[in-house]
Amino acid sequence: MPRKKIVAGNWKMNKSLPEAEALVKAIVSGSEEGDGVTKIFFPPFVFIERTAALIAGKNNFFVGAQNCHHLESGAYTGEVSALAIASCGAQYVLVGHSERRIYFEETSEELRQKLELAFKHKLSPVYCVGEKLNERKSNTYFHAVKKQIEEVVFHLSETQMKSLVLAYEPVWAIGTGETATPDQAQEMHAFIRLAVAEKFGHAVANSTPILYGGSCNPGNAKELFACPDVDGGLIGGASLKPEEFLSIINSF
Ligand code: PGA
């Protein structure tokens, strides 16, 4: 079975509610039904429920959260649980985005807990990995990414693994305008798929979508998506502009 093609928009901390509504509406009305592309919006938490209502009944559109807390519930003022997210109509959750790892010092142990809670509440996690610039320059990038996968993904069951999406986002390419070349992306995606195959077998590895993220835009999406192990994109900046996001959706 061919792998899912996915284009996901990570809006980060952007947009007001009216702007968010306008963005969702423009993308839904501008996309072609039957394009075979799974589209996922990752708005700020407070827009999840409204986004879910706007995409209700639309083929291949989903909404997710940019993060969830690593504990089930409790006295953690300002935090949001996987249960709360799922109950607002989300189907996906980003786990381990580099901005969360760097600015909020999220550890592998916390990320493992987040994955468990996501699965418990029937959310499909999009688990993000990617090396920093110094790791790219010192040629330790395979090791860095393997560690992020081993420490967080390798304890999952085969069933859990089947609803996981991976995203490779080199930190040096996020929001910088610098993109990994198709060769660099393919090399890492193939490496990640091999790591998954060694642990879970080829059937699971071959059905796991691996997205590329990091300054992906209408000008480079086609080349990146043409790589055999790149199954779509996790898009930041370009997901805030309907015409750019739509163009990326049409880049397969
Ligand atoms: P970018 O962000 O497309 O703006 O580089 C990607 C991401 O952080 O998911």
C-alpha cells in the first residue's frame, strides 16, 4: 500500500481567531477534493475547536495541537492535556518540535510520556526529530537523529507505531530560509526509515510517513516531495499564507 501523503501547517504562535478562520476557509475552499493529500492544521490550542468545526465533513482535513502536557491532568496552571485536546476534536499532536526541545527544555522522558498520553486519547502523534547546526557541521547528525528516535520511539508497540508520523526538521533550516537540499533530506529520511525497519521490521517502516520540515515553500516543495522517502511536509512560515500552503499541497 502506498504511504500517506501529508502536508501539515504548524502555525506556531500566530494569528487571531478571525485570521485563523479566514486561513482555514481559504485553504479548504482552494484545495481540490480527491487530491489524495492528508492536510493537517496545527493552530494554537485556542483555535482547535473552531478549526475542527470548519473542517467537519471535509475530506482529508484534520486538526491537531502543537504540543500536549506529559501528565494526564492536575495542578499545572496554563498547561493543556492530551485529553482536553482530543475532546476539542483534534486527531493529531506534534511532539518534540525543536522549539519545544530548545526553549522549554523538553526531555526524552517527557516526550515518551507525551506519546503514551497521545495514544491513550486516540491522537496520532507527529514526532519531530532533527539535528542542530553544530551537529550538521561536525558530521554527527546521523547519531543525533538516531538518538532522538531510539530514546523516544523504540519502546512503542507495533500498533502504536502504525499510527505515528515522523517529521525530520533540521534545526538549522527552521525559519531560516535555508532548506535541506533534496539529497540531504533523502539521505536522512532513508536513514530514519532504516532505523525504524531495524526495530519494527520493513512493513512498519515502509508504511510510516516521514515528513520534511524547515523552510519548505512553493519553490522547493516539488523537488523535496519527489524524493522516494519524503512523504510530505511540516510547514511553518508558508502555512500562514493560503496561496503558498495550497501550492505546497499541489506539489506531489
Ligand atoms: P518553517 O518551520 O517552515 O517556518 O521553517 C517549520 C517548522 O518549524 O515546523
